Amino acid sequence: MYGVLLLGIETSCDDTATAVVRDGKRVLSNVATNQDRFHEKYGGIVPEIASRQHVALLSAAVEDALARAQTRLTDMDGIAVTMGPGLIGSLVVGVASAKALAFASGKPLYAVNHLHGHVFAPFLETELEPEYPFLALLVSGGHSQLVHVASPLDMRILGRTRDDAAGEAFDKTARLLGLPFPGGPAIDALAREGNSTIKFPRHRADGDALDMSFSGLKTSVRYFLSDPKNTGVRKENVAASFQAAVVDVLMDRLERAAARYPYSLAVLSGGVAANSALQRAFTTWGVRNGVRTAIPQLRYCTDNAAMIAAVADRQGESKRADPLSVSADPNLSFEPLTSRR
């Protein structure tokens, strides 16, 4: 849609994020306050702390996004908010706040799927437009999925993790290595100084299945580090070997999926899309196979509100607002919104 101005709110996990986006592509402001310092001593996200921080930060984040975009709430054509999936306490804060803003301003409310936002994040602030159908590799702390995207409202999961998500495996392995939280950036940085000389296992799905598994890899790292004969092995090599195993599994499933359909475009998204080794492998695969590839700008790889406003615009949410009775859904499925109406 043309000329649509949306306020986005994203609180599915531990990032308090707001944004103002025009026409689903042009980001006028993008505000994100992470809570890493509140969670790092626990080695992971504590849901109660996350929700309380959202309560403390969200009102100021909305005001900041509007001010940076030099707009007012009355200028918005609607308010887009993540309704799920995610942490229930965090989601409730965002949804309740969006409903209050919509009620007070008389603006329509658009409740969207967080994962749909990640799928379309690579198209923010770029001239690239999606060519349907395209293939999406969505890799984050809570999700690892291969998605066939026929349209903004027609998406189908081809394969997913059967246990740990790739990002979760990064965080848990980082803890084993004594690295700070979040683990993904820490392992990526350490791996650059090492060599992938350790043969950690790669999960191979049975038959034509495109599902993934990372729990065995994480366990293998733990056993390796606890073995006295490996005491002298450099952490850099462990990090590089672990990272190489994750990338190999993800790229293996991507190649299998692409072999089934002649995709001309593939996108990489989610927090793990920021990983340098995965980006290199993904881009190289695209060049080798004649497939255009797209990766979000770094600030749009992790959770952000710009992608929430953008996907609301692309899905035509501005034409069919949600009722103010809509509720947060921590277990929201990936299936498009049309399937639940």
C-alpha cells in the first residue's frame, strides 16, 4: 500500500522495540533497548525480568520513535504489534500497550506474527522486492525454520528444528566455553581466531525430511570439553568447529529445499542471520546456484519493531484491523493470519 504510516511495537522476548515505517519499507525511526545486562548473570533470559523491563521502558520507547520520525500518534494510519509467538508476559505488555494507544487515538490495531516479520525483514530499506515464491531460512534463538513463501499471506514451513533452535545452541555452547551472553556474537568473534579442526556431529534427517536438530551437537561439545585429554585444545578451535557444524546443517537443509523448487530468491533472517560464517556460506551458495540472496541489515536481524510494521503493511493489515479484544498468543503458529479468521 502507498503512503501508509505505521507505528510498530515488538516485545516478544527481551528487546523493547518501537518503530515508525512508511509504505512497509522506509524506516523513519527504529528504537530498540536490549536487556542483556539484566539477564547475562543468569546465562539466559528470565521471563519475569523481561516483562517488568518492558513495562518500565515501552512508553518512553514509543515517544522516542515518534519523536525521531518527527511524527505524532495522530499522524499514524495504524498501530502494528507482535501478538506472538514469544514469552507470554512480554507479549501481554506490548499488546496491552498497543490496544491502549489504538483506543485512545482511534487508530486501527494490527496484531501480527513475529515470525512473519523476520521473513520480510530483508526487504527493509532496500529497493529489492520479493519474487514469489521465495525460500526463507529463518534462524533465531527460539526458531530454526525453512519456509516456502508464496505471498505475504501464504507461507508454509518446509522444515524446522526438532529440539534446540540454532540460536539456543549458540547460547548454551557459549556458556560451556565461559563466554558472555548472548552467545551468538561471542562465538562468532572467537571462531574467527580459530580453525574448525574438531569433527563435531552434523544431524542428517531421514529420507527427504528437512527438519534439523542441534541438541546432539551441543551435547557433543559438552562431552568434548569435559574430557581431560582435550584440556589443551584452544577455545577458538572449539568455537570455530561448533559454528562450522551449525552452518553445515543449515546449508544442507537449504540446498535440499532449493532442489525441490526452482526458487529465484532466497532470504536469510533472524538473529543468527548476523553470524558472519553463515552469511558467507549463504551468499556463496546463492552465487554458485544462480539464486538471488537477501540478508537483513544487521539492526534488522535481531528482534525489531520495523519488521512488525513492515509485514503488517505487506499483509494488507491496514485494510482489516483487529478488534481491541485481540489477545497475546505465546504459542501462535506460523500459519498466516487468514487461517485464524
